[in-house]
Amino acid sequence: MALATGAWLMHDGSRTKNPPAPNSADALASAGPSAKPSDAPAVPPLPYSVPDRIHIPAIYVSAPLTQLGLDSNGNLQVPPDTDRDLAGWYNGGPAPGEGGASVIAGHVDTMKGPAVFYNLGSLHKGNTIEVHRKDGSTAVFTIYGIDVYRKTDFPTDKVYADTPGAELRLITCGGGFTKKTGYLGNVVVYARLTGTKQGQSPSGTKPGRKQ
């Protein structure tokens, strides 16, 4: 399902440094044929189940998930900025692990400092993302590309398009910052389902953020 516009998350007007920016070598355009969704490993999609937690071992993220819908303008809602460790799943699309592209958004920072997806830009192809679901299963995704888009060029159809297998998109703010306009764009992480776990929570992840 495609949204009418991209998702622009909140920024912290008092911050003093930029969050990590993705490496150009990790962009979809530089990833080669292996980055095509059609080349995803043959891991069967999971049945629907609401996700409740996301783990990203490489950047020490272990965060609860809330549910997000659309606002009155058809834009993706953002998680409340009262909890810097909270991310949100777009419940109008597939659940993580289901067939299609599921979407999880999180703040890069808030007025209180770095937030759950502050270090998203430091991820690389091959890093894994684990999403725990309420049925006790964990969907394991492997990143195959990270891109940065200006707000005016956000590729809604590409990010939210249906995919033949189970995929995941992580979205946060990025692409430079000015005090007048805030963040100029969005960082988008592309990942595909490469494994599943049953009856256990994701392991090997330290709680909290790496800063």
C-alpha cells in the first residue's frame, strides 16, 4: 500500500550535532543485483501478528513498538515524542514478517536528545533487524540497502510498494538539518526476511541506544 506522501518525523531544535549519515556504499544503487527484492532468500512469510518490540543489535536498539495510522492529511503518524525509546509500526500495512513491505518509523531525536533511531544511518548492508511479535515469533530481517531522500523527493511508491516476499522498511529523519526548516529529508532502511524464531524473544541485543 502506498501513502499519499512521505513520513517527516520531528526534530530537536536544540541539538548540536548531526546524527550519523548512511554510507554511500550501502545505498540501493550501489548494492548491485543482490539488492533486488526478487533475489530475497526463500524464507516463507509468517502469518499476521502484531509486533511489539524491535531489536537492532548493531546499534544496540531494543525498543517497544506502538501502532501508527495516518493523520488527517494522509501522512504517516509519528510515535509520541514523550518517549525517546519508542518506535511505531504502521498498522495499515503488513505486519513485520507477513508478505509485503512493513513499515516501522521512529524519531531520530526529540527536544530531550537522541532518540530510538538516532544511529540508523550508521547501519550497513548485512546488519540484521529482529522484530518480536505477540504470537511469540521473531521475524529476522537482513538489510540490503540504506538511502537518504529529500522531503520533496521522497519515493512513496518505492518505499511502501508491495513486494513479492516479506520485507521491512525503517524510517527516520536525516539528510541534513537547518534551524529554520528542521531535517531536510528521511533515512530509509530496506531489509528482507531471512529467518524466523519461534517461542523466544530476540537475543544478543543490549538494551538502550548506542550513542
